[in-house]
Amino acid sequence: MLKIIAANLNGIRSATKKGFFAWMAHQDADVVCVQELKAQAADMSPDMLAPDGYHGAFHYADKKGYSGTGIYSKRAPDNIITGFGTPEFDAEGRYVQCDFGNLSIISVYCPSGSSGEERQLAKFRFMEVFLPHLILLKNSGREVVVCGDWNIAHQEIDLKNFKGNKKNSGFLPEERAWLSRIFDEVALVDVFRQVDPRAEQYTWWSNRGQAWAKNVGWRIDYQIATPVIAASAKAVSIYKQERFSDHAPLIIEYDFPPA
């Protein structure tokens, strides 16, 4: 079995104080992909860099306290790639890839456009350059799992208030159509949705109002995979018993050799 966790930490130092690594130690995951570190290398404690039993690989943003991605793995990667070759977004620390044999596992943090038009335009630029990269990954002959915060809810089932959000970043028609292209044209698979078709399965809740208490959420964290490994997924879950950030960890177990 191969157990992979994806978790946006909304600040690794904050999540550490809230017990993320204590929880992770009991999960026995093979790979844990984290996003939104909001830290540079100098800010990382030894336990953050290499929790007991794990190797760490990171892509830090140039800007302090911003973005950043990481991958923890029980097995040392054969190869680590930071960035996907686009300077604008590589400077923001949005992509780290670890290769294990013929398997590539990627932690990605797609831009949010919710802060205004300038960031939404950056999000559209990211979508434009990331799609060809996903096509290259799909055509590489490797098994690939891309984990992370994609900042897009795909279908109406994937957020509570879909009617009121059709003109808001994260549920714009262009964003949803882009995810549809990834699933329909590129033929990558939304692994969670393949296994669990139920409504009200969310991974992010606004800190405003009673969103968490009332489960007014969005499903914007995904594990998107090539068809063979996706078909091996046996169990999916969203961990909500504790809160480490405004996102919940997405856990998927694959009937696939451990990384």
C-alpha cells in the first residue's frame, strides 16, 4: 500500500504549534505533501526539515512569509525537482517534485485569485503554463500524483454555496473548465471524486463567520493522478477531527508499491 497525504498548512510554524507533526507521526503515511509553508529555510526547525523517519524536500518562495511547498517521504527520493520552469511562479515556491523509481509525486500550490484582479490574472497565467506541464507529465510514461491546493472547486457538488460563488475566484467558469480539461483531455484523474461521490466533502473553510461549524466549505485540495495509480486507490478521507489550518488533510491509500 502507498499512503499519501496532502495538506495546506497555512503556515508551517502555526501548524506545528497546532499539532500537525504530532498527528503526522501517527499516520504512518509514505508521503506527505504540504503547501503554503510561509517560511524560508532559515525559519525551519530540524523537526520541520526532517520529522522523525522522514526525508524533506522543499521549494521556498523568494518573498518572506509567502507560499512555499514541501514533500516528506519515508524513502529518500531518487531525484528532487523544484519549480516547473516558469520564473514567475518558480520564484513563489509553488512546485516540488520527488521521483521514486517510475513514480513522481508532486506538491503544488496553485495561486489564489481572491485578493483582487491582479492576482486573478496571475492565476490565469499559471493555468496557461501549468497545463502544458501536466501534459508532459502525463506523456512521460511515469506514474504521477499531483497533490495540493488547486484553489478551484470543480463542480457544484464541491462547494456549499455554488449559486453565490459563480462570479468569484475559485469557481469561475474559466477555472472550472480548466480543471475539466485536465480530467477530460489530459486524462488525469480526480482520485478523491473517483472513490467518493458524496456531496458536502470539503477541504477548506473560510475563517469568517461560522463556516467551519456549519460546514460551509469548498473542496479545493486534490490528488490528481495518472490513470493506473488512480485506479488503485482503495480508501479516501478528509481529516477533520483536529484543525491544523483552514484546510483539512486529504488522505488517500493506493494499492500500489510504497514510494
